[in-house]
Amino acid sequence: AAQLGNPEMASQGALHGLRVALLPHHKFPRRCDHLSDETEAASSDQPRPVVMHCYTQKTGEAKEELLKQLGAWSLQEGWEESILKGLKAGALATERLRGAGAGA
């Protein structure tokens, strides 16, 4: 049964226990050629997409380049190092807790 009154879902249905929901293209686009850059998208009557899964070459570099052009890239430079530092700090804290528990 279609749920066209729900702006978050274009349609949904079920068959043989499998449930499928179609998301509205303006919020979850696969074709991004209608968005030329962040300025045009922000001034458009349409709301900004929630998730952009644009067709592009299947390389990280190509995806990053396109998303930056569209103003949809939000990772800061050096994010990998930041995550690794956090993981290492968490592992060190866990080791300390385990060591403190073993000596008790």
C-alpha cells in the first residue's frame, strides 16, 4: 500500500514477508547532475538532500571530488589520524582497567 501522504517515504509495500520502502529522490538522490554546487542547491525550492549516493566512478577519490563540488563533503582533513588517536587512547584505557582489575 502506498504511503504517498508521508513526505519521508515515496511508497512502501510488502510481499511474501519482504517489506520494501522507496525513499523520495529529492532527499536521497542517486542522480546528482541536477545539483551543480552548494550555492544552487541552497537557493533551490527543494530541501537539501539527507543522503547523497551519487552515480560516479567507484573510487574514493572520485566520490570525494564530486561530493566536495556539491558542497556535501563534511569530513575534515586529517580525520583518519583523529580516529586512530581515539582508538589508541580507548585501547590504552581498557588495558589499564584490565590491569587494575587483575591486581585487586
